[in-house]
Amino acid sequence: DAGVTQSPTHLIKTRGQQVTLRCSPISGHKSVSWYQQVLGQGPQFIFQYYEKEERGRGNFPDRFSARQFPNYSSELNVNALLLGDSALYLCASSLGQGSTEAFFGQGTRLTVV
Amino acid sequence: AQTVTQSQPEMSVQEAETVTLSCTYDTSESNYYLFWYKQPPSRQMILVIRQEAYKQQNATENRFSVNFQKAAKSFSLKISDSQLGDTAMYFCAFMNFPQEYGNKLVFGAGTILRVKS
């Protein structure tokens, strides 16, 4: 079985632009979470989705949004990019149903110039 | 809100020796989970070991073991017989007792571990 896949792996955007990051969870996993990891820091929780509904949101501005599709894949959108949005964006999938194990993708490295 | 603190930004150890990474956390919950994740240069976050707070016995996974002190809210990771492949960033993480849909992880700032030959 394939693991968690994220695309693209690297991305360079200009300030003020919009970006969409994609995540495909492990087959059978219904929960997807997004994390932002700024260089030299630990990941920070952005969103969690389960069965296509938002189940949790971290302390991020409204410029950040996400959705989950019927096949459980997910997109993270960031509008009006700022230099401070430059980071590694990690997607994690889990079964849900009380599962404690999260499986991470390799992330998307976003650079805002 | 839960917080996780890793006070060692960097550590180094000689190959085959033992190293301990420190982690403290703050929570008012009684049921929760603690984790150590490894992030090598490939960026993929890999689960190293998991501890359930209601279990007094310390978790072990081959060369990796934890010292879980619930009253002190301390959760350290011991790596025995260190190998070059253990070189990575190590994150301590906290999770509340999971809900039906899973739950979020709260991470510390990480400790860079370098294993030297």
C-alpha cells in the first residue's frame, strides 16, 4: 500500500499569491490533518478533517482553508501569501475511530519570495 | 492548552553509545498519549515510540525506550547502541485521549541528534 502522498514536493510563490497543496491519505484512512513546520521549529497544527467535515482548527488566520473530498484526499489553500508562510507543510492521515497513530507524508516545501 | 518543551536544541553521541533526549509537558488531563517522532533529512516524520499515560510501564521498542514520569510530567527518550542512521531531528509530541475522528498532536521544538563515527 502506498503511504501518505503529498504534492507538489517543492513550490515557490510570490507574496500575495494563492497556493493549493494536496494530500492523499493511506487507503482506508478517513482522517487527515495538516501541520505547518517553520524551519527549526516543531510542526504546528492547522486543520483536521474527518469524513469530509472540519473537526479541529489551530490558531491560523482565515487565509488558511482546507477541505476533504469524498475519496478522503484533502487540499490546503493559503491566500494572500506572506513571507512568513514559508514552511514545510505536512499532511498526516489516520484511521480515525480513536486511532492514535498518525502517518505523515514527506511534506510540501513552500517558499514565498 | 497543552505545551511540550524540549530543552536540548542539539545533542551528539558517539556510535554505539547511549544518549537520552529530554521532554517535559504541561496538561491538566489525566488520560493522554505521548510520542517520540524522528524526522531525518528526508523530512518524513516517523513514529519512534508511543506511551499511554494510564500505563505505568515504560514503553520500549528495540534500542529505544522511554522514562515516563507522570507526576513530574517528564518523558525522556533513551537510545541505546546509537547508530549513524539515528542522526535526525527528534520531536516529542502530546495527544489528548483520542476522539472518534482522531486527534491533533502538539509538538515540541525538537532536538537535533548527531551520531558520530
